[in-house]
Amino acid sequence: MGNQPTSSQTACFEAGIKFGSLYHQFAGTPVSPESAESLECAIEESIENQPHCQAVGVDIDTDALADVLAESTASYTELTGQFLDVEIDIEYESQTVHAEMHLEDGYPMMRITSVEEHCES
Amino acid sequence: MGNQPTSSQTACFEAGIKFGSLYHQFAGTPVSPESAESLECAIEESIENQPHCQAVGVDIDTDALADVLAESTASYTELTGQFLDVEIDIEYESQTVHAEMHLEDGYPMMRITSVEEHCES
Amino acid sequence: MGNQPTSSQTACFEAGIKFGSLYHQFAGTPVSPESAESLECAIEESIENQPHCQAVGVDIDTDALADVLAESTASYTELTGQFLDVEIDIEYESQTVHAEMHLEDGYPMMRITSVEEHCES
Amino acid sequence: MGNQPTSSQTACFEAGIKFGSLYHQFAGTPVSPESAESLECAIEESIENQPHCQAVGVDIDTDALADVLAESTASYTELTGQFLDVEIDIEYESQTVHAEMHLEDGYPMMRITSVEEHCES
């Protein structure tokens, strides 16, 4: 029948929810080098609203945006994983999880980089 | 077989594209009174990237957000038309279109309020 | 001050709303050649719910999907305009508008192809 | 510095990704009792494309849709957690995770219900 999740497993589940939410809410947003900063800020603040989410850091790669636009007649493109680096910190009960998203072989790979027990405040 | 669209009809089509894009890109975004301003800014700047879009004004009703949250155990909710007022100006060839979105009877109603020919610069 | 929109201008606005909605609701959806058909069906039926929308036809290019996946280690990709052909028919008052979306120079171009007055039933 | 994730923690992270993806990709989709079934099917097949995702079951509550529409002049509404029940099975290395989403106190609560080690095939 399986076991109920431990605190650290639930913390990892919560981290995953935030990554999936972030990616699929904002993928497809029209973006240009000029509008990237306001979008970074909105993504960070919106996902930080979600439960157990301590901090979100979003970097949209404006050099990569400029490279894509240099080969296009358009002045903007759509946000995809190609342009996104993300770091998220989750705290759930006594557990802290740090996870990141980076492009790997053209795929926006999401990974947990650290699971740690902390002293509960 | 029907006619090709006139400039004013295409301008109205472009206005519709922007409203549909804005609504369905950002509906569902986690939002709180504290994060509303960064989201307004990102929505405006992202949609202004789209062709023929002169200006976008977005107002998220933080009072309405606070009212919803006062009746909830959650500290945030999801962006829906219930919280959104939008104005968009389109210029296409010699035509200027102004359109707005407001809540009417619980439905986020999108309307063209003005179609005008201007002197082309 | 500009003029109130005519029926044909409003019909074109409504067509634009449907295209913007369709694109920004479903762009980013995980898709493979095997899952393309159910997604086509869901997109058509969901957008046909919207007001004044008589018919929606969606074609996801499974050959193009297969080509992209052949160069990747992944078994799916994200829905973008690169894979989408769409036709929409709008009826508003006495006006019928037909509009289409196809890829042009790498950009998912949305165009009105016909505006026609019909006998109201 | 924290630890690298275990297989079971990564399996839980993967489960979270699928729930966040599913919810934020499809929230806001126009839906009616008549179009619910095609949307259920598309959601299931699209998310099953994602890595380590063995099975997805989606149930859209058409009775709840009908109740909302009975109090409205509209013939459709937008998909939200209010109408959604979801079950997802993840297999990652030797771990199987089962997770569910149901409405609890008005909030679409996502929970892991079982973590289990299986014999690797």
C-alpha cells in the first residue's frame, strides 16, 4: 500500500509544484530584452505567494533573447525554457529544499540540488 | 466568398488578439495584494511587445483581492477577470482602436469603445 | 473621440479574442505525435464555448513534431505556433468572419481571410 | 550544505512538477459540461508525456459546472480547481509515488498519498 510521505519527501513535492507552476503559467509570455526585467520580478513575486515557498530567483537570459531576435524580423519572442534560469527555496516543517532549473541539451531540466534539515524556529 | 478585411476591421482583430492573449496567458497566476503591482507591470510590458499595440493599462483590484482573502485561510488567490480592468490602444495603418475589459455580471467583458482614423505619421 | 464599432468591426474583434485565447491558453502544453489528436479535439471544443464562435478547426502538424523529436533525446515537446494551423468562424449579428493562423517566416501569423454579411436567421 | 536527493525524494519532486504543470497549463480553459470530456482526455495524455509519469487520471466535475452555469447567463466557465480531481502515478528508479488533487476548503490541495519501493523491472 505504500507509506505516507516524510517531511523531506513532502518538501520535495512542494518544490516540484512550484517549478511546474512557474513554467506552465509563464511559458508563452511575449518577451523582449526590454520587458524581461518586469517579467522576472512578476514571476518571482507570484510564485513566492505559494505555500512553503521561501524564495524564488528568476533570470531571463537577455543575451539569448537578443540572439534569437537578431535572426528574426520580430521584435519579441515567447518565453521558453531556453531563456530561463530559476532557483527556488522551499521550507516545509524542518526541511529546506533548494532546487534549480537550467537548460540541459535543449531541455529545461529541473533538479533538486540540496535537501537539508534545519532547526525549526 | 466574402471580402478582405478593411484596415479598421484588421485593427479591431488585432485588439481582440491582445485581449485574448492577455487574459489566457495570465489567468491563474498566483496573486496577492502585495504582488499585484509587479504583475500589472509585467502584463503591460509583455503585451505591449505584440504588433500594433501602442499601450496597455492593467489595474488589478487589490481591494477585491483583500475581500476574497478575508474569507479564506489562504494568503493568495489566482488572477481571474474578477480582479482585472484592462485598457488597450491599437494602431494599425491609419486606424486607432481603443478597447477595454471590465467585469459585467460576473463575466470579464471585452469591448471596443472607439474606432478612429488618424493622420498617419 | 472616435466611433462606436460597427457589427463587422465587433465580429473581427471577437475573432481576434478567440485566436489570442487559443494560442496563449494552450502554448506550452506537452505534446507528442501520439497525444496530438486529443489536444486538437480539446482545443476545438474549449474555444467553441466562447461567445459568437461557430466553429474552430485545429490541426497539429505531427510530421513537424516527429522531425523535432528525431533531433532530440526527449519523447515530447511543447506546443508552439510552429506546429499549429487554426481556422475559426465567427458569427456576430449579421456578420460572418473567417480567420486563420499559419506559420509565416517562423511567426504564427493570424489573419482574417473573409468578412461577409449574411442573412440573419 | 545539505544532501543530494534520494530516489524517493526525486520521485516526489517529479510528482509535484506534474501537478504544478497540469494546473497552471490548463487553469483558465473555457469549459462546459459538453466539452469537459475532451478536455479531461487532453490533460491526461499531455501530462503523461512528461518524464517518469506512468498515469494521469483527470475528472472534471460536470455537476459542479452545471451548478455554476445555472446561476449565470453564460454557457461556459473557466477551468479552476473547483472542478478538478486529479490522480498521478510517478515511477522514478525504484520508487512509485501516488499523488492526488482535490478541493479542500476551497483550495485545490495537492497531496502525496503513497510512496513505495517496487522491484525494478
